[in-house]
Amino acid sequence: MSKHLKTKIIDALATSCAIFVSLPPSATPHSKGVRFLIFCEGINMVRKAMDMNADGRKYKKRIIVRPSRHRLGLHELYTYHFPKTWSKACVANRELIKTAQRRAHAIERDHSLAALEWRVRFLHQLYSLPVWYKDMKDVPVNQRRYPHFYAYVFATIYYSLRTSAQQAEQNTQQTDLPTTDSDKDNSLPEVTFQPITLYHPRPFTQHRRWRMKTG
């Protein structure tokens, strides 16, 4: 009989970098199946060597440790300094990202027909478009396949808002009219599309007749 996945992970941790401990009977009860462990000194030293978010906010920089994209199998360590001031374009782009995130989360929790159309379009692109990788830069944004519903909705809304903002900025530059932040917010319309599915709700009486005939 093959081992349970949890047992495999416990055995791998116990033989490499962790020691599992048992709590005394007088300890506060916990959920069934929870195991407690202590990591070896090497893991603790690595944790102490990594900077935290609080340290980054304090020193205005982060020490980044990540797998190298140019040297496979190696990790790279470098310093990322926080910019002293953000440009207007960067601030505006962050606002677009926040707006797209809020709308995507709202659609994710929604159960209306409009949200159903989003899910239908998500499944359509999931099974009709080819697999997209980050190095495929020649593929347009609207032709990329997103494997997760939230990522698809967020990308669709974000790129639509960014296109609208760019068009509004071009129109503003052509007319030489000053704009404020409130004007930019009002220039971002809701994302709309033609529905794929045709929904025709049946009257309640017809549904009851069908139940009586089949019953």
C-alpha cells in the first residue's frame, strides 16, 4: 500500500531538516491531525538571513533572493532600493491595478447572470486558446490563455481600463485641457461585452407542469 501524502512529507522532513515533538497532555488542545515540529539550525539561520517587510519599510530597500532566470539551477541575491518618489504614470497605473483587483474580486464573489457570462468566457478561452508562456511576447494580450478565473478577469479588466486611460490621455493632449484625478477616474468605463449564452427563464407554471408530467 502506498504511503499517504502527509506521511511522505513528514518522513522527508524528519530525515532532513526537522524534529517532530509531542505536546504534554496538559497543553491546550488543538485540531486533530496537527503535528508540531522544530526546524534544524540551518533552516533557522536561513530565516534570520532573509529580510522582513518591516525591515524593508525601515531601511527603504529589500534584499531579494530568488531563482535566477538567466542561470538555471542558481539563485541570485541583489538589493532593491525603494524609489524616493513615484512618477505620475506609476501612481496612475497602480490605481488602475487596484481598481481592476476590486472589480475582479467582486465578480469572483458574484452569482448573477453577468458573472455567469464572465465564467463562460473564461472557459471558452481556457479550451480554445493555446498554452501561453512568459517568453511568448509576440502573442497579443487578448489571445493569451489564463488558467485561473481571477487572473483572466483581472487581466481583461485591467487592459481595458488601461486602453481607455491611454485614449483619454491622448484626447486630453490634443485638446490641451488640464485634467484632475477625479476626471481620470470618471473616464474609466465598466467593461462590457456581448453575451455568449442566451438565457430564457421559464415561467414557474411551466416548470411545475413538467414536474407533474414526469412524476
